[in-house]
Amino acid sequence: MLAIIGGSGLTQLSILDVSRRLAVRTPYGEPSGALTFGRIAGEDVVFLARHGYGHTIPPHEVNYRANIWALKEQKVEGVVSVTSVGGIRADMQPGVVAVPHQIIDYTWGRKNTYFEGGEQPVTHIDFTEPYSAPLRRRIIDAARACGEPVVENAVYAATQGPRLETAAEINRIERDGVDVVGMTGMPEAALAREAELNYATIAVVANFAAGRGDSLHAIRMEDIEQVLQQSLARVRRIIEKLASRA
């Protein structure tokens, strides 16, 4: 069964033929909302809205540990994260859909591991390649199969939020080699690796990052929703094709 974590603009998955919802508790507290089960293209899928179904949980307060644990308990075979980002690289314009291959973590203070506490052994996970290569390939192949162009490689920066970045901060992280910037990629990706779940991200460029393009002096928040709605329609087509090829 495939799991989809929806980000900003994707609090519901309209292509999901819903069969049931399940409220769960985990050793790490409650996830962002009930798990929604159903079928897409005849295949079983579970959906979770990262920010809650009313989009009320900011990025720094998401219970990432509970979210990933809840999906792990359902024995999902892969987790596809959908997230909105700001574009830094010149070709990362609003409306572009990308499948990141690397990540840099600028967050702080978030509960970011399952391996803590006096009874836990010291455990290090390999995170050289933070996303599942086979799942990334499946997403890219699904996009091609339904005629949706995607950028196949991008370095994702996870920042703390909830505020957006300054132009100087974007300059700094661009020098670090970053292509797109968001607020929810970590610790979600690392927790999925700890839980031994295949994990990959579909990133929707909602706006130019601060100091870039039409965000040179300010980011127009009113423009973001329109871009997201148009782009997420494309993401839904990719997910539908991905599910049908599961």
C-alpha cells in the first residue's frame, strides 16, 4: 500500500475513493490527523494531511515522529511526500514540479529521531542518499507516462519556518548548493529512513524564493494559492499514474 503525505494546498486527495478513516495514537503522540484509506486506480492508498485537514499545524509544530510511525504501523510499502517550495535555481519557476534527490537541513529544535532515551542503543543511519532511488524512479516514470514534465534532480533546503526566509538567507543557502526551499522536508525524510520506509518527495514550486524573480522585494502570498491549485492538479495526475503502476 502506498502512503501519500499532503502538504500545503493538498489537505484532501480528491482522486482517492475513500473507504474509511482511522484515528490513531502512537508512542509519540497523535499524528496530524486521521489516516484516510481508499483506492486510486484500483490500488490501496492511505493519505495523511501533514498540516491537519484544516491546515492548522505550522511546519515547526508538525508531529513528524507520530506521522511516520502511524504510517509504518499500516505496513505501507512507500511514502510519497507532497510539499510546496520556493524556487532558487533559475529554472525553478512557479508551477514547476520537481523530484528532489538531496536535502540540507537548516531546522532546529524539532523532535528528529526515534533513537533517543537511556534504553536505546546508539544508532546511526546512513543518509548519504536521503530519498529512495527506486521510489523516485517510479515517480519520474509515472510523470512521463502521463505527460507531466518534472525536474528530476534538485537539492531541497529544509528551513525552520513558519516565517519565510530573508533574501540574504536565500543567498547563503544558494551558495550551499540549494535549488528549492521548504519547511517540512526534515525531519520527515530522516524519520522515514529510521523506520525503514521508502520515501520520496514531489515538490511544487509555489513562488520564487526571497530576492528572486518577482519576489525580488517581497513575496506576494496571494499569488501562491493560485499557483498551487494549478500545479497540484498535475501532481494528482502523477499520483494516479503512480498508484496504477504500483
